Amino acid sequence: MYFLFFAVILAIGYNVLLTIILVGWRKALQKPLPDEMDTQHSISVVVPVRDERSTIGTLLQQLQQSIYSSYEVIIVDDHSSDGTFEYVKQWIAGRANFRCIASSGEGKKAALTAGIAMSDSDIIVTTDGDCEVHAYWLKRINACFQSKSVMFAFGGVAIQSDGKLWSDVQAIEFASLIGSGAALWAHGYPVMCNGANLAFRKHAFERVNGYVGNIDIASGDDEFLMRKIVREFPKSIVFVPEEDAVVKTTPKSSIGAFLLQRFRWAGKWKHNDSVAAKLVAVYVFAVQLALLSMLILLCTRTEVRIMVSIALLSRAIAEAIVLRFVCRFLSVRWRWGAFILLQVFYPLYVVVTGMFSNFITVTWKKRKIV
């Protein structure tokens, strides 16, 4: 019973955390960007790609359709084996503001560094080769940098469901990460973002020595850079609060592929030097472990079912309220079946990835990642 009491207290605290996230999320959206801008910055969109032959064409077409005029696109191929480099070279032929180079280094950060070094633009924007962007995307990002004090901007990223239940589960789960990152930023703790929708001043990148210090860590090109910039330039981070600045990405085809991605992401946490991020991660892990235990108790202990049911139901209601707000902004379809499935799946996967991420070697696009 003592464990159950402790688990319920954790669940109540988690609901308080969700309330804080909801307040932060709504605060993050309260400052819309101006339509008229005094400065039109030069922008370089740097896209590191590896084996993206099947998806890169859509991104290239959408970037070409941007209503923003002062921009270029630099595709950096990271040793693709599926013909990505050749396809992009052929596609960009005759398009003066599109360039494609082969990275001499290995890994995403080496590719990004090579692309950024080629750029003469004021602002660097990054995304991934399997993403889709809106025609207004670069215009919204330019609006974020009208103040000279802004050094780094991050926007929403949404998984674009293919209509299958598993895709909807991923879309809602991923929305929780995006919402948490924006909410924590609004409360003064910029610790989470996604490299599929980032922008920063080139001189700020150079000032903090780019990815030096974490270049060998496979993941974390986004969050490590964010923290380096916020240390050098306090209060210089902004969130892009516009729906047409949301970048769309694709769901994983299987649970195995999803877990491998999460193991890869979780592997960077042992290198994380942000106390706030670590505290949130540890607390969320403890809560999910408690919730997983309560799910087991619900099935095995009849005498505690009422108390456990109340705790689980209150958690589900609080999460649904927060996530529906975030999903609405990201244009993620809400599906109650996916949300209910997530209530069981999420605690299980958080506990598994949290416990084993430091002991599993992940292979990603034919590379072993420690």
C-alpha cells in the first residue's frame, strides 16, 4: 500500500506538471509574428540527407514554391547509397539558388557543418530530407529575427499520419514532445527542440563553435546547439507560433523502427548538461514507471482498483486536454482510439527506452550508433 500511495502522489504531481505545460503552451502562442517586416534576411536552408531518394523530391518542390525571395537551399549528402546525391544533382540543374554537395565527414553534424560553412547568409535554417514545408515557412522564420537580440528560433514539427492507427499514435505522442518543448521555453527553460524546424544566426553558430564538443554524438544536433547558444546569448531563443511554420514529417512504419529511433534519441541524454532537462526527464520516467505499475495493479489487485482507476483516469483526462490543444495547432488529427492505446503504450516504451538506451547499440541507416 505504501508503494501505491507513492505512485498516486507521483500521478497527482504529474497532473500538476501537465497543467504547467498547458499554461506554458498557451503562453507560447500569445505573440503572433508581424506580417510586415523591416528586414528581409538572407536565408540558407541546409538539409543533411542520407538515403532519402524516395522523399527528398517533395521537399525540394515545396522549397522551390516558397513565397520568400531571399533564400538558397544547400543539400548536403551524407554518403547515401540509394542514389540520393545523383537525384538531387539532376533535380537542381538550372536552379541557381539550389546547391548540392557531398559531405567529407561522417554523420549528420558533419554534414550540417559543411553546409553551414558554404553559406554566406545571415540566417541558417535546418530541416530533414523526409519533411514537408509550407510556402510561408521561411517568411515566418524571417519574422522571428526582426529583433537583433534573437539568435535562435525553433518551430513545430508534426507527424503526418497516413490514416493508420499506429501512425495516429505516433502523431499524438510526438505532439507531446513538441508541446513540452514550447511550454518549457515559455516558462524560461529552452531545453527541447527538433532539428527538422530550426533557425539560427550564422554568427551565433560560429561564436559557440557549432557542434564542437558533441560532434561525435549521433543525435542532439538540435538541443545541444540550443543550449550552447542560450548560454552564450541568454534570452535569445524564440518559438515560431504560426501554424503555417509547422514542418511535417513521416511516421515510422513499425514499432521496431519507432523504438530504434527513440533509443537513438535517448542515447544523447547521458551527455545532457541541462539540470532542468534532466529533472524533467527523471520525473517523467518515475511517473511512467509508477503508472505502469498501477496498470499491473489494476489487473491483479481487486482491492485497489477504485483508487488506481481514479488516478489513471485523472491522468488521461489531463493529458487529453493538453494534447488536444497542441494537436489542434499542429493540425494533427485527434483519434480517441489512438489516444487510449497511447495510455498503455507510452509508459511501457518510456520505461524500456529509459532503462536500456545506454546498453543498446542502434543501427541507423546502415550505421552503428553508440
